Amino acid sequence: MTPFSLFKSRLFEEWRFQYRVWRSALDWTVVLYLVVPALVFLWVQYRSWWEVDSWMGHVPSWGVMLVSYLFLWTGKVRLGLREGDLLFLRQQREWIRTLMGSGLVYSFLFHVMATGGFLLLSGPLLIGHWGVSLREVGVWGVFLLLVRWDLSLHRCMWASVAPTWKRWLGQALLGVGLLPVWVVSVRWGLSSPEVTAIGWIPAAAAAWFLLRRRLAVEGLFLDDVAREREYRLRFAALLLQGGGVLPERKAFRLRRPWLLRQSQPLFRQRTSAGILAESALKPLVRLWRHLRNYMQITGLLLAGVTLVPGPMKRVVWLIAWLLLYSWGRSCWREFTSSTGVSMFPWEKETVREAFRIYTFWVTLPGFFLISLGTGWILWGWAGLVAGAVAGPLLCRAGAVIGGQLEPHRFLGENRWERE
């Protein structure tokens, strides 16, 4: 048994595990009726991107800069370590270094494949519509690969040596500072391959320095193992819809929330419906996981409105309200299913009025922003005014209709109703 053969056996075991995970979810009916048609549809769409009149040709340059910059931060590093190594291999420095080195090589190959896939998807825009040569795209792709690899190595080590709040602060400062540099490098990289080739040298030197530091630094074994477990179970956790299979990471927890710190009332009228709606709204603002999901949904929908063709923007605008309403309704059902809410003898009209108030204020912030963006893209200043009016009106109308149609199942499970 050698260190490389041990890594190879762990790698094959990893592949078998991921195969069993996906096989449990994708049987032959799913593959035949969903996966194959989806692949055919995507291939047809990809071919249409190369056409002269495709919407891909209208993508602005800042869109490519933003998407490529976000792509830089998606890289991962695998080291191939397991929990049992703490007992059997921790004292064998050469074995540990060989395992980590093999994992880094394996991770770099994945970076190469991911960068190739990104260039393949952006090829219709860069080559077909902007007229960039294949050589210029290749030179810029190598620079993209090196910078992504540098950021992955930096994040892998920084995530282990810094506390959570310092990690997030450092990542935010690095992201803000690196953005203008990346904007300039993209402009030069796609037009001046010679300048981009010179940029390979500092990027490769930074990668070599980070690699040596990562293999030499000590005291990160437990964090590396926890990260390996998280990467190993990422698809299983996705299929299980957050069933709690991921290992818990060290997190920075606030003693007091950033918003509504002193539990101020949200509504002046202290009615039963207002208090119930207020009790359901405050956790969405105070809990970071709810607030993060809300911002992610709003951002994706706003990006969808921006990217789709003109006639589809109105459809995406309506779908945006429906998705925000559905998300708010799922949080409402989670709130009302708790024992502290369902134990009280609520009246049906009180619950319906509370749901109307809650739904309006849940959908209003995100949908108002999406309405402003849709109106501005379609009709300019006039559309901005129309979006400012149409957004709250649709939120109000949807809240009224939803309040009448929502079944409120917890009323039937109320212990007072059973008596």
C-alpha cells in the first residue's frame, strides 16, 4: 500500500458513492422522460445561440465581466483526507503530503474541466457575436483558470485559519478590491492576448506560493476533514432537501439580530391579525437563512427579467410574484405548524386577515424591486413609474385572493377545535 494507491482507492470509492446517490434519484423513467428531453432542448438552444439574430448577441460586456467574476469564486479544493487519518496517518508526514498533493492535482483537473465548460458556454458570444479569435479565447481561458485556482487555494486556507466573521469580512474586502482589477483584465485579455500571456506569470507564481503554503501549514486537519465530508455529501444533501446530513460548520452567531433588535412593533393597530402576521414576519428578517434565501430569489428573478427577450419579461414578472408568494406561503406554513401557534383557538377570519397582511409584506420588497427593473427595461422612466404602481397593486390583489383560497390546515388540527 502506497499513499497514491490509497488516494486512488478513496477516489474510486467517492465515484461509486456519487453514482449510487444519483442512481437512487434517476431511474430509467426519469432519464427517458426528463433528462433526455432536457439535454435535447439544451442542445437546440445552444445551437441557436450561434445564430446572428440570437439574443446572445445583445448581452452587454458588463454581463460577461460579472458572470466570469462570479465564476472565479465557485472553485473548490479537495484534499482526500478522512477522519481515520488522525489516528493512523497523522504522524506520517510523507503520506499526508502525498494524499494532499494528489487531492490538489485532482482538484486542478476539475478546475480545467470547469473552465473549459465555461468557455464552451460563452463561445457563442465571444466567438460568434463579438468576433474574438479562438487563440484570444484560449489565452484568456488559461488566465481565467489560473486566477480561479488562486482564489480557490486562498479560500481553502483562509476558511480554516480565520474566524467566521473575519473570514466573511476578508472575503468581502477581497471581492470588492478584485472586481475593478478583473474588469480591466477582461477588457485587455480579450483584445490583447500578449498582455494576458504576461499575466500568466504572476498568476502562476501566486499559485505556486499558495500550494507550498497549503502543504506546509499545520493545524488545519480537522477543518479539512469537515470540508471533505461536506463536499462528499453535497449531492446527497441536495436530493434530501436539507435533511441534516451535512456536518455542522463553525459559525458566527449574533447575540442580537441586526434588524428589529428591540422587538419593536411593526403595525400600529395591535389587532390579533396584526400580531399574528407580525410574529410570522419577524423571523424572516431576523434569521439570516431566511433573509439570504429571499435575497437570492429576488436577485435571480431580477437577473431573469434582465436576460430574457422582450415579450418574455412580462411572463417572468408574473412568475416572480408567484415564486415570492409560494416562498412566503411555505414559511407561513412552517410558522403555523409550530405548537406555540396551533395551540391557540384562532378564528378563521383572524387567520385569513393575518395571512393577507403577511403575504403583502413578504412579496412587496422583492417584487417592488423586480417591477421597477422590468418597467425601466421596457419603457424607461414611464415604465419606472408604472412598475412602482403595478408592483404594490399586484401584491395587494394577490394577498386578498390568497387569503381567501389558503386552506390554513392548522385550524383543523387545533386542540380547541377537537374539543
